[in-house]
Amino acid sequence: MPSVYIKTYGCQMNERDSEAVAAQLEAKGYTLAPSEAGADVILLNTCSVRDFAEQKALNKMVNVIAETRRNRPDVVLGFMGCMAQSRGQELIDRLPDVDLVLGTQKFHRAADYLEELLAGRREKIVDVAAERGSEATIREHLPNGSAKKSVTAFVSIMQGCNQYCTFCIVPYTRGEERSRTIPDIVAECRQLVSQGVREITLLGQIVTSYGKRGNVSLAPRGTSGERGRVTGNVENRLLTPALSSFGEEREKTPFVQLLDAVHEIEGLERIRFTSPHPKGYGDDLIEAYARLPRLVEHAHLPVQSGSDRVLKLMHRGYTRTRYVGIIEKLRRAKPDIGISTDIIVGFPGETEDDFEQTLSLAREVEFDQAYIFKYSQRRDTPAAEMPDQIPQKIRADRNQRLLEVINEIAKRRYGAFVGRQTQILVEGPSKKNPARMTGRTRCNKIVVFDGSERHRGQLMDVKITRAGSFTLYGDPAILGED
Ligand code: 5AD
């Protein structure tokens, strides 16, 4: 059987999609190659969110073509994911050696298409069409070899985005928002837990919009589900009111209902999710942190800018005051919560004053971690056509200035852990130094310590001895049972 190598660019959603494709191909008998050398099929799962990500994948393909075409002309080469979706046929016009272009709603067709290409029945395949129900097809996980048991897993709960932030290409690459059903997601989580997974991260472009679209039925596919109806033992929860801060009774949002349902899975130790949106961040979600012990104290809440004027131009749908208010409530519910964010600098029309408001927001909120992005013009997005595009030099300069503030705050916040004892879930050997192990605190900080394979998958207490750049170093305080 052929071997396949998949290289992934971009976000956790892409990692998850690649894993689902790999699992699908492995089930058909493919072997998974550790690199492109010698692989019969080479797939690049691409990202379009910034131009840099697209250029990286394009350059990689040019190199792969140069390496393979001379000596191994039969190797099948493909692009899949976001850039495949947004560029389609154009990719083959530009790089005629590419055989397959697979869009974001077609991952489940990978095995069929590869078979046709490998058998020579078709020469080129481009499929970037929309497909109803494709949100429920990202479900296969790679079976765990016993030696390398996965401790953590991603579960895709929805696809697409309807927010249309003016800078963002995602609504065009991922399509309309579509959610899987609660029973379907819970079944996948249960399966993972039965294989030894202890921490699950629920994934979606905007998880706080989960189940909100009018055309979404939460009943399993194939049943006569009404709009928004929840079936099975989850049904009752629709009737369980959550108390809002005003004391009135209110229904829980579908996302919080999903958290409740996943939280009941026996053996699951930790639940995370990414990413929520400030617009849909209701009090029921804040209360969930206080109520659900397995929902760990971490929130990745993208803010993008500290200036209300820029937030409006970005079409974000909230103000700085609203954002800060959410953070305050989260910290009131969970004082140790870790807060991370995404920030864009150099959005069209961003003045020095706007940028300084972003700096002041960073100081006010004191993020534990922030991912800073220089604004990148994306095709067909409204912001790409806006006046006052900011010169690259100013984008780079603001990036640097914000980075300094973020790093200084993070240094203080990470430093505050030194001397404290904290719980980690051990994930595996450290990438930088495989002789050491890494785990994560509940608040999402990476802890490196001297340990061994036998600690993998354990929840253990470590004493923090040192803080590095976005990393803590620890000493096991209690070495579990063994
Ligand atoms: N330019 C720069 N950064 C962007 N992001 C999304 N679109 C762009 C763009 N056009 C950033 C946002 C988002 C993160 C995943 O990528 O901060 O939250």
C-alpha cells in the first residue's frame, strides 16, 4: 500500500483536519510517512489567514516538486484546506505538477480521490464545492499505539464562520457556520476517553456561536430533528434555566449545554475550548467555569484591538469596555484563570492613538499570553479595500512595541508561579529536550520537568522552580501512585 506524508500549516482546526485525513487513509491501508522523502502521496494542508502562511506552503510545494518530479514522477501531490479552498484551480494553473486540490468541506473524500489519481483513472482533481453535512465528517482519530498514548485530543464541534470580520478570510475559506450535534460530539469524546485521552479541547472558529444558526438541528442526523432540538438525555438541559447576573431565568446557550454534556463523561479529566468570541460570551459561560470542575481555568479570548474605533472598523461587535468586563467577571469567578488573546496591529486606518489604546488594554488586562499579528491584506475582504493601509514599517514597529509590553507582563505573571505548587497533566517528552517531560497547568502554562515516559497521562503536582519565556520549570512534588 502507498505511504502518505501530510504537512500542516496554521491553526488547531487544521491540525485536527490533517489528523482526520491521516486516520481515514490509515484505515484504507496507507502507511503514514514521517517526511516527504520516499512518500507516495504528499499533501500540504494549508492556511490562508495571513499572506505569509500562503507563501510558506507555496514555496514548500515548489521545493517538493523540484525534489520529486525528476526521480519519482508518480508521486501524487496535493493541496488541501484553506488555501486550496480559496484558490482552487488557480493552484494547478500556477503549479501544473499538483494533482489534487481538496477544499475544506471535502476532507472525507481524500481517500477516494487519491485512489483515482494513483490508479491513473483521473489526472487532476479539484473539488472545492460546498457539501451539506461535512461538519460531521471530521471525526476519525488516529488509533493510539500503546507506546505513544495520546493524553490530549482535539474535537471539532463546528465548521465555518458568519461573523465576517472585515480583515478575515475565514468565512470564505471555511464557509457558513454549521454545528455538529451534541450526541455526535459526546460519542466522539467518549470514544477518545475510552482510548486513554484525559483532556479534550473543543474546536471551532467561534465556539460561542455553536448551535445558534437557525438551520442547525442538534438532533443526530437521520432523525426527524426539529430546529435546535436536543435529544437523548441532554434534552432536559434545554429546560434547565441558568441564572443570569440579573437574577432572571434564562436558557443556557447551546455551547454551554454541550459543555455540560461533555463534562459528564466519566474518566475525562480536563475540558478546554477554543476560540470563543467576546460578542457571544454570556454569563452562562462564565458561570460554567465556576460550576464545572473539569473545565480548566483558561480562556483564549481574541480581542484584536484596544480601540473602539478600530473594533468597529473590524466589525467585531463589541467595545473595549465589554471585553474588559468579561475578563473581570472571569477573574471574579476564577482568580487563577489564564487569559490569552490575539491582537492585530496595523489594521487600515489605525492611528498612533488607536495603537496606544491597544498598548493600554494590554497593560490593563495583563494577558498571560498574546499572539500578535501584523495586519495582512486578504483577497476579497473589505479591509483590503479600506483607505489608509498602514506602511509595513509601521506595522513592524507596532508589532515590536506591543511585543515588549506583552513579554514584560508575561514575565511578571510567569515569575509569580515560582515557588508555587501546581497541578499539571503530563503530555509527553519536551520537544526541545526529549530527555525531559512536559505537562500543562490548568491555566495552560507549559511546565518542563525531569520525568519519564511512565508519567505520561498522569495528573501530578509539581513545584515551580524557575520561569522562562512562556515556559515554567518544575520539580515533581508528589510523584503520583507509582
Ligand atoms: N491579518 C493579520 N492577522 C489576522 N488574523 C486573522 N486575519 C488576519 C489578517 N488579515 C489573526 C486574528 C485571528 C488570528 C487567528 O489571526 O488575530 O484571531
